[in-house]
Amino acid sequence: MTPDDTGTAAPSKTRIEYLEELGDALVERGFRVRIVLPRDQSPVLHVMNPDASALTENVLAEQAADGWWYWWSWAERIVPADDASGAAARIARVLATR
């Protein structure tokens, strides 16, 4: 957290806010997204390529010792969660039809 103008710590984003930000960036690239809230598990962003519905991925936002990160479903980091645009670009490449 970083101090704001009042000298207090600025609140960090929530997991859902990070997923929503990434979802917005992916929708701009033409993907379909929805936040899924599985029972007793962390929420995920379900991403689908509308041109090839078999090309889907569930992306997580998780906090690690070095900050928030976007993660692939197979537990590999994508990019820091401060970079929704960069994450969207990588996800778009993986889910591309060509």
C-alpha cells in the first residue's frame, strides 16, 4: 500500500476488482468473459474466444509475497495484476485461433 494525500494507506484492490479490470481489457479485444464464484474456492475470470468456443481459460488473481498477480489455471504466473493490459495481450495470444 502507498500513502495517499491524507497520509493514510490507500486501500489495495480486491481480487474481484483485479478480475473485473482484466475482463474489461479482454472484452475490448473481443473476448467473452464472466466472473465465476465457485463454492469454497477463489473467484476466477472465465475467458472464451467467441470465434472458437473450445478456446477458454480460467484466470485467477492471487496475492503473493511480491504483490498481486494474474495466474493461469495451471498455476503459472501471467503478469503482475497492475498490468491488466499486458495480461490481456498474453491471454489473447494463447487463446488466438491462429
